[in-house]
Amino acid sequence: MKLTAGPPQGPLSSAQGPIGNDHIAGIFEEIANLLEIDDANPFRILAYRNAARTIRALTFEVAELIASGEPLPKLRGIGVDLAGKINEIVSSGDCALHQRLRSTLPPGLVGLLSIAGLGPKRVKQLYHDLGIESAQQLCRAAQQGRIRHLPGFGEKMEARLLRAAQKGIGRDRRLPLAFVEPLAHELIEYLRQIPGVEQATVAGSLRRMRDTVGDIDLLVAAAPSVDVTAHFIEHPEIATVLVKGPMRVSVLLTSGMQVDVRVVEPEVYGAALVYFTGSKAHNITIRQRAQKLGLKLSEYGLFRARQCLASSTEVAVYQALGLPWITPELREDRGEVAAALKGRLPRLIELSDLKGDLHAHTRASDGGNSLEEMAFAATAAGLEYLAITEHSRSLRVAHGLDIERLLEQIDQIDALNARLQGMTLLKGIEVDILEDGSLDLPDDILQRLDLVVGAVHSHFELPLRQQTQRILRAMDHRYFSILAHPLCRLINQREPLNMDLPAIIKAASQRGCAMELNAQPRRMDLFDLQCQYAKDEGVLISINSDAHRCADFAYLRHGVAQARRAWLEAGDVLNTRSLAQLKVFLRDGARERPGRA
DNA sequence: GCCGTTTTCGGCCCGACTGTTTTCAGTCG
């Protein structure tokens, strides 16, 4: 269970905006943490955690629904009491129970929970016996040797807590998927070299293709006689061994990334893979499904009493639960189990469905390759069309194109298209959305392009209303086709823009604009839930590499994975269209939009 | 605090590892 220090910012919420689902869920999680420290009924605590999980998984905004006057639908794990608290939070930003708990327990205690080795029981004991409320006080007490004397603690625990508090071990740090993948595959190869290892696979959030990865989970199948964990910790990249037993080992690499390895016997590989792939929430749901059938599911198999019904493959485990195999990208407990039971799992988009890429650069702006090189690379990536979308003149650091250079490139593309076989280059621009929402190039120039991709590259800090109006105004332009990297987030570097994304998605729907799912590893923008929300609102998603060099088309794979996590089918994605269909979309979109001139 | 195609009361996901203990509580995934 990930513990949260406070209500975090969620994908569809914003600092000064309406109360987002993540805000509500964050409050429920903090209530659960505080109740736990307060030694409340464990099942009451569980109810708050379950409710938080349910709310986070929704694809609509609760606050919006309430604002529209509609009653809250029946949600799993949310009864009369919690529904009342949701209403309270939506109308006031908080609820009385949360405030009462925060007034009786120091809020800093929740922060202590993020220290590795500290759970609610120990936090409570440290607070009651030694008055410890913060990491700093914890360090001081440990250095003075006061912790070792508490019942249940000891010298080792004291030293461990001191180390963890000082180093901040256990703090959340997630890296882009594409950065972690190569390392994980190298470790898999290393494990496969160990004599006696039959299989080794990536599991966890890496296998589910989450946009960011907090740790690397690896699963190994080997006979019990093989000491896999002892071999594994010999790997030169390992800096610290956190825990080590025969079945499990957790280490920190020199880079700081945590790696967890689980070892199982080959006969239970399938059940272990289900378990270790997660998500935790998905696991809980399928275990509840097992319970309903009078069965027990664990990483060792699906059991009726002591009889094992399935364990060797994932397919067998799901089948014995009365379910089809569920692809890892969907295993987030966002309704996939219910959909599977009804035979209504989506037919998810695949990489081979993509016919083109609608966002790419060349040397003309800040790319690294020529028009021709990019065209050949796109062809090699299996694409039939590629939009060249350089930056526009305001973005000087990226050598943005002015009118003259853009017209020059239009001619170059026409000339190149006459020579290309099986590949069509589209004439586009990644035009800057200026601070006031106007576009960086005049309409009569944009009109000459096949498509206009608009993006924010400056003034990231505008207040919510102004940022929202800026983007809405940009989308009003007659020739505006796609909003690129809508959030402008850079993972671990820049937070998403403070804007009313639901309003922007609704506007995109009305105006026939598409939204980009930018597949650059640091961007991955929009999030999966936001793509799903856009789909629900009838907005087409364009999965684009934003390629700056030939090799970047490989990023499309991650974009498709994120789209799959959003339950998108081929039909929900603009660039699965044939070139002819795409042109119809672009032309009709421009005709429907009001135009501002 | 929630929930029910055996239930409106009595359940609520499951197991490994650590450090503290002499059989287990706490934490973690």
C-alpha cells in the first residue's frame, strides 16, 4: 500500500480548480493512515482505502457530476456514510472527520509512515512513548540511543530507522518507463545466465507498461535447489541489499533504483506472474473473485481447500476464475474484471494499427536528421505517412521556423513526396500557442498546411482560468488540428499545467480537434486516465512520437502501451486512419470550426 | 465502514522477511 502524505494533485484536478477525484481520494487515504495510527477498527480503515481506490479509478470527475445536479451513482465500496463525506469534500474541500483527526494527531506523523520500516504501529509507539513527530526528531532519538529500549524495538531496528530517515529511503521516486526498460532487460539476461534458472521475466508496473516505474520487479522460475538470490546479489550494479531470503531479494542499485526479485518453482510460474505483475488493486479484486467461488488465490496457485486448480500459466489461472486472460496493461482495477466477466474487454489498439505519425521534427528546427532521413525511418517503422511539424518562429531556442522558412519547407516536402514510394509526408507545424492564446503564425499561412499541431512552450505558470482560456482560444482557430502534449509536463522536472483539462477536452470534442498522446519518454502526455476521459467525450487521440531523430519512432511503442492502458481501440486513435480518411478528418474539422477572423 | 444469487451479521486478500521474540508482530509488496 502506497502511503500518501496528503491529498496529491491528480491528473484531472488542479491547484485552484474544482475538487478532483485525486483530492478526494487523497483525503480518504490520509484518514485511513491517521485512523491506523489511532488504532481504529482495521476494517473501517480498509473501507477508507477501498473507497480511495474506487475514486481514483473513476473515469469521470465526481465533483462535476455533483455540480451538474446528478446524484452520485452507486460506487463499489462507497455507502451512505462515505458518499456523504464525498459531498462534504466537494462542497467544502475537506470533511469534519479528517479535520478532527488532524487536530488530535500531529499531521507530521503521516509523513513518518513514508520512512522504510515504519508503519502505523511503530509510528504510534514512537509518538506516545518518545513524543516523536518528525523525521528529524526520529534521527535525534536514534542517535541518542533512546529507541532501542522501546518494547519491540532493538539496536538493529534503531540503526535501520536512523539510516532510512537520513537517506530518505522509501521516498517515492519514479523514472520514465523507457529509461528503466533497458536496465530491466539487462538484469533479466543476467538472471537467465544463472545455472538452473528456467525462466526470468519482468513483472510489476514495467510489465503493465506504466508511464513511470518506481522499482523493477523481476520473477524467476527455478528449482528450489538453485540459490538464485545468492547469485543475484553478486551483480556489480548492486549497492545495497535491503532484504534477502531464498524466495525474495530486494536491492538498491548504484543508481538508487530498487529491484525486487521473486523466485518460485516452475510449476507455479503462472500464478506467481499474475501476483507479481499486479497491480495490487487488480490482485485484490481477483482474489475476491476467487473467494466468491469458494477458492483461494495466492502466488502459488488457485486452490480449493488444498487442491491446486491452476498455477502453471496465467491463462490457466484466469480461466479457472471464469475469466479470459487479461492483458497486463489493463490490470489496474478500473473495471477490467467486471468487463472480462461480461465478455466486454476492449479489443485494444496495437502498434501495427498505427498508419502514421503526426508530430515530428527535422534539422530545420531542433531535430537531428533531414527530411529524407526521417521519411525513410518512418517507412522502416512501418508507417505510411508522417507529418513534419517544426517549431514556429517564437521558439527561438529550437530554431523555430518563420514564414519564409516554412514556405521553403513546404516546397521541399512537395518535391520529396514526388519521389517517395509508400510514404507521404504531410506539411504541418508545431505552432506556438502564445500567452494570449493567439497562434504564432497567421491564418493565411496555416491554411496552406495539411495540419496544425498547437502547443504551449512558454508561460507555464499562468493561473488556472487564464491558462484554460489561452488554450481554448487557440483551439478556436479554424486550422487548429491537434493539441500537442496538452499537459506540458516533464517527468520529475515540470508539473502539468494548471488548467481545467475537462473543459479543454469538452471543447476539443465540440470543435473536432484531436488531443495528442505524446510518446516522448519524459512527456507521456496525456496520462492514461485522461485519454480514457477524452475517449468518453468523443475526442480522438493522436499517438505521436514527437520524433527529433530517426530512432525516436521507437517511442511509438510506449505511446501505444499508454493508449492500451486507457482502453483505447484502433478506432479511438486518429493516426490509425488511412491517409485518405485522415485528410477527411482534417478537412471536415477545419470546416466545422468557427474560425476567429 | 461496506456488503450479500447460501448471509442484514459476520465477514473483509495473501504470504515473505525481519527483528524481536521463544511463537509472533510489524512491515512490505
